[in-house]
Amino acid sequence: MNVILVFPNDPRRSEFSQALQAEGHTVRPVATPAEALAAATGEAPDCVVLDGKTLANALEGVRSSLETRCPGKAIPVIATEPGGAPGHLLSAMARLARTGQAIDLAGKTILLVDDKDITRRRLSAQLSNDGWRVIEAVDGSKAALTIIDQRIDCLMVSAMLHGRPSTGVIRSAAEIRKAHPFPYSILVVTDLDTSQAAAKMLEAGADDIVGRASGFPVMARRLQVALNLRSLLRENRYLKEQLADLEFSEGPAVIG
């Protein structure tokens, strides 16, 4: 693929450029989104890759500008994970070449499920200020529909919903995740820090549990861990799909 790589002039640009070239991609490194748009106008690349560490906020602007400058070609734009290694990008590029679907590696979309309006809105504001796109839900039914219809990176659910433990919601989310094309992490927020309650949440399928009283800085750190887990889940899903395609293309073994 012909790739425009938008990275500032630093060692990571060389690292990503070399990794892409080793996989057979033609790479044109540039330092700014403006340079990328100018280059794309002339050569209409197959993909534009942005440095998610410093340029993720420019993602939508570059996408809309490309639609104007290159109307005859849909050009995927991918932002790398902030601080991520080239391996995740290479997996995303391989999937793009195979399916035509680009994975937003720098995505930070969270589904926040909490039935208490004041608590949910306060946490939603904190998450938005931390760079998350927040989708809100007040019950398990709406949460399940949102998970199916949209692509999220993390499900954050209160341990109690409408006076009952949310183990059913967590269990449903864990089941949906098994077949979802873009797996997500599951983080439970609890007011009561008891080992028995935590064990039930983890058994239902939660990946992590954080106490509400811990404060948002702790929660933000746990969310970064959740994003890392999301990346591993998606890479694992992609590798499984690759293996299944390979087995299908080879066909059943012939004996005798």
C-alpha cells in the first residue's frame, strides 16, 4: 500500500516507517497534517497514518479534508495508539488490506452505564475532559443495544444498577464481546470495596474493578490499562481471523 506517514521528526517516525517498509508498504513520511493533505492531493495514497501521540485530535479534520481534496477515492486515515508499538499498526494495516476496514487505534470511546443521573453526568464530564467520547446509558438493555450497534473501546458500568448488582449486564457484555468484531474492555465502578462483590463481578466477565472513592486520577490510570487490554483483544481477534482464513483457503486435509 502507498502510505503517507504523518509523524513529527523524531525516532518514532523512523521506527514506524521502517516497520511499514519491511511489510512491503511504500511510505512517504511528512511532519504535519498540512503536508499530508498537500501530498495526498497529488498522489491519492491508499492510507494516511497519523501519530496518535501528538496528532490524534487532527484525525477527523484530516478525514474530512481528504474527502474534499480526493473526491474520487475513499482514503482511510488511521491514528496510531499513543505510545504504541508498530506491531498494532501493522495488524491494522493488514486488516485494512484484507477487508477494507480501518481500525481507529487511537479511539477512546466509552459506554458509561449508571442509573444515577448526577453521578453519571459528573463522571461523563470528567471522562470528556480526559479525551474520551462518552456514550451514556441507564440500564442493561440500552447498554447491550449500544454495544451491538456501535464500536466502543471500554464499557464502564456501575456495580449496582436500580438497586441490584449489575452482574447480569456484565455477563451479557462479556458474551457479546466474544463475537464482536471490535472487542472492548469491561471496567466496573463500585462504591463498596468488598472481596466477595469483586469476585462476583470478575466471575461475570469484568476485566477490572475500581472504587469510586479512589478519585478520577486513579480511574484514568485504570482506563489506560483498559485501553491496552482492548488493543490486545483486538489483535488476538485479528490473528484468529487470519488463522481461520488460512485454514479455509487450505481446505480439508485429504487422507489416503
